Amino acid sequence: MINPRNPPEPLVIGLTGGIGAGKSAVGQALAERGFLLVDSDKDAKAALDRPEIRAQLVEWWGAQVLSPEGTVDRKAVGGIVFGDPQQRARLEALIHPLVKAGRSELVERARREGRPGVVVDAPLLFEAGSDAECDAVLYVDAPREVRIERVSRTRGWDQAELDRRENAQLPLEEKRRRSDEVVVNDSTPEVLKHRVGEALQKLQGRPRRT
């Protein structure tokens, strides 16, 4: 029996999968179960707007990375880093420590509030080594044609852009192999929530990575 004065440590679940697979939808399904969400992509974008980060990017790549309003042009930055692995690594080394610090704060908040856990939605979970901070990793899968339709509708990308982005990441087969459970997101939101619940039960019943 769980002692209410000593609740279990929050379970830190990392999300990974193909672009457009629906990691955010899985994150929301877990949020409905009381988990706190770490949106690493959102946090990384916010970090780009910090004055010291903006100044560093201009020093590296010039004023071309700024919009007419003086903010960081994320599309321009993306054009640089997705075409050059060295520049991408350079940017990640600058941004990831800030994102990691934010994650640590959220885990502590989950502990204080007695939450069941924290979900880390990070596009480069394995590539950045963020899986080492997770107790378990959940792979979100969806058919390729479904993912293409989603990114076309929500991001305006074509198949070539999806391929370009994914080719800059760890192969999907490797991400899946290194994950602890898989959730297939190819049906209705209700079906997805049910599948997430089943996967969560399995994750909660197995030894933690950390």
C-alpha cells in the first residue's frame, strides 16, 4: 500500500517517433491523466528569443537570422542547421542546457504536487541524450502516408521536406528499437487515449531506466 506521505517518484516518460506521428496528442492524453508536459520544441523556440542567444546567433551567422522586427527568424535558422550537421550540433549545444534546466524544474514541481509523472516531448530525444533523463521512452507510430498528410496540413511541408527533416535525425527503426513501448496513432482520439492508457500501465509496471 502506498504511503500518502511518501508518494512514488514521478515517472519521467520521453516521447519519440516520426515527425507527424502525433507525439503531442499522446502527450495531451497523458496530461489528462495528471502528467505535466515538457514541450522541448516550444522551450527551444522560446530560448531563441533570449537576448543572449539572439546575440550569439547573429555573431555566428549574421543578421540574416533576424526578422525585420529584430527577432530570430526560425525558418532562416532551420535552413542553416538542417543543411549542416556541424552547425546543428553547435546550436544544440547552446540551446539544450537551457531546455534541460527547465525540465528539471518541472520534475521537481511534479514531485511537490504529487503528480504521477512528467512527459518529455523532445524532437531529438535520443540525439540530444535526453533519454538518459527519462525513466521510460514511449515510441509514437503512425503510417507514413498519415504523417505526410498531417505535416502537409499543419506545417505546409511536402514529402521532400519531411524526408529532409527526418534524414537529419536518428533512423525511425533505431528510435523504435531503443524505446520501451509503442503506441500506434492511426485511429480516433478515443482509441489513442485507450492505447496510451494500456502503454502507461506497462511502463508503470516495469523497472525504471534511471
